[in-house]
Amino acid sequence: MSRIRGLWSVLMDVDDPEMREDLAILATALQVQFPDRGAHERSVVEYMAIRFRWPANRTRRRLQSLVDLGVLRCSRDLGDNWSRVFEVLDRPHVPPALAVEMGA
């Protein structure tokens, strides 16, 4: 039986510091802005474009990287034209100061 690794320990395995920072920002944004439900891809892309000025393709690539790392679960919403829905698998504690900075 393998133990689920926390978000931060998974991200420490990413070699590129810029990519690691992007993944941490995106995972934290998902935890803070979409805490109780899965996040639709379109909503996440819009949020990251407004808040961090990320282009859509950058957000989509980072979302897929988080899925590949096992941090997010990706599913399809059949009621909404097969749109992709992302859910954080491990929800570690987000410090209140960071939550305020992220705009929660």
C-alpha cells in the first residue's frame, strides 16, 4: 500500500524551479478559489488569465502536469458538453495569509 504524498513533496521532485513555482501557484489557486467543488477548465483558465495574466495554453499545460504528477484528478462533465473538471486530490492546509493574498 503506497502512501499519498503531499502536494509540496510532489512538487519538490520537479527539477525546473520556474515550472515548480507555476505548479505551486496553480495548485494553491485551485485550493483557495475552488475549495468545495471541482473546477471547470474554463473557469480556471479565466481566473489565471485575470489574476496572473497567464495565457490559456500555459494554464492548460500546467493543469495537465499536475494531473500527471497525481496532484489533480481530471474528469469530464457530461452535462456541460464534455468539459474537463479538475479536483485537487490532497488538500493540505493553506496558510491564512496566503489565502488572503490569493483573494479568497
